[in-house]
Amino acid sequence: MLSLGLTYDLRADYLAQGWGEEETAEFDRPDTVEGIEEALANLGYRTERIGNIFSLVKALNGGRRWDMVFNICEGFAGMGREAQVPALLDAYSIPYTFSDPLVLALCLHKGLTKTIVRAAGVPTPDFRVLQDPEEAKSLGLPSPLFIKPVAEGTGKGITALSKVEESALLPERVEAMLQRFNQPVLVETFLPGREFTVGLVGTGKEARVLGVMEILLRDGAEKDAYTFENKENFQGRVNYEAVGGKEAELCAEVALKAWRALGCRDGGRLDLRMDERGIPNFLEVNPLAGLNPTISDLPILCGLHGISYQSLVEMIMESALKRVSR
């Protein structure tokens, strides 16, 4: 029987250390770990909870090894935080699920990710990465604009103020974001069209789209974006709808092209938004997507397309095992 270690960051552990709600937004709840554990047990795997990178270091130093690690660690510090656990596992020649350190570090930086996908011919809004508010005074991008921290997830830093209607307001908004997150700010052309997320499994030429889901903001939601508050309180603010037909085909084509260009593996989620011509544009990719059975976007998307949580975990494992057996 294959032994699987489980690496993860529990939100409650970091909250107990005094970190805030937004700072810990990307971390998991206990029922996420329980859901993955149950799905893997149903597939016949023997699992062991490891925990975060600090627990992993202790376990490795103590001589613990596993046939594979199911890794959902987001990491806490640094621009390459999602790459830390995979890099450590690589050093010990222990295979793991999902993307490698290079891909995870690259995809956390939204500006570098957009540079790669644009070079691959994937449509994405014009953008700049700013490290000084003075740079915001001469961007050369038409208003309205949209700003976000360059290396955050779960909508962190995205608020009702992220859409900047007038370029004169941009320097002060950029300065506030630089001070708050202590990292560069991504500024891009705001796209007025519909917003989608695309679920994917597999690697390289074997990657495939699981389905496309539209993000629809309800009355009372923060406008114009899938913001942090809208994500955190999605039950009262957001409707999710399965998408088919031509729109789904267009989204799937863009998502697969970006996924393969970036070298993402096993499973994840990719966000798109349509421009004024109805063309889906790449916004960002999550190669380490949330896997809470009931509240994470990827499982919700799968449910809308008739794919069970059990099947999702099984497809992720099949992809990972196929990679490491070559």
C-alpha cells in the first residue's frame, strides 16, 4: 500500500500565533485536510498527517519518509513561499502532487506569470509592475485600471478601491498598497466583461479542462471584482454558474494554452475575464488551488459539472503517479 504524507497550513495554527484574518486567508481549515484524507483512504492509500513546513523539517530530520506527499502548503513568508515545501521534498527525492518549485514561485508573481503567457500568445490585459508610486504618474495605460498586490492569493488586497477610474487617483492607491503589503503592485487595464474560472487536471499534453464556471456578483457584493470580501463571504455575495457552449470553448482554449505554457501539473484553477470584444483574457493561475470540499472554487466548479470531490482527488493522484512513474 502506497504511503502518503499530507502537508498543509492550518489557518487556526497561525491565528493562534497572533496573525490576522487577512494574513492567514490562504490557509486551510481542518475539514479540508479531513476531506483529502478521506478521499485518499477511499482510494486505498495509507496517509499520515505531516502539517506545515516546520513539521516537515522535523519529520525529515527524524528519518521519516513517504512514497509520495500530497502537498497543499501555501507557505507563509517570502515571494517564493509556495515553492518551499516542494523544494525541500526535491532535496530528499520524495515525489509530491502538483507543480514544482519553479512553477509555484513563478505563478505566485502575477507580473512574471503574465509575461510568460503573453509571450506564448495568450491574451492578457496590458500591465505594469510598480515598486514606487511615482511610476504610476506616467504609465501610458488607459483608464479605468485595476490594481492588486503582485504576489498574493485568495483576493488579498483586492477591494472596491482596486478599480481606479481616474489615473490621477492611481499614485495614492499604489502607495497605500505598497505600504500595506510591502511588495510590488500589479497595475493592469480593467476588463469590462464576464469573469470565469476554469478547472484543470493533468500535465502537459495530457492536461484537460474539467469545466468552466462564471463568477456572478449579487446585489450587496463589492462591485467589479471577485474581491477578498466577496470571496470570504461568498454565500451572500456571489452566484456560481456552470458555463457551456461557445463561451466555455473559448475559455477552455485560453486556459489550456496558459496552463501548458507555464508548466503547471496535476490540477488547479485559472481565472479569466472577457474584454470588450468578448475574448477571454488571462488574469492569473492558481497551481495550488484550494481543496476544501464545500467552499473552495475548484470543488464547487467540479460539483456544477457533475464531478464528485472523490473523483477530483483521484484525478489529481492519477496525474501525479503517472508523472513519477516515468
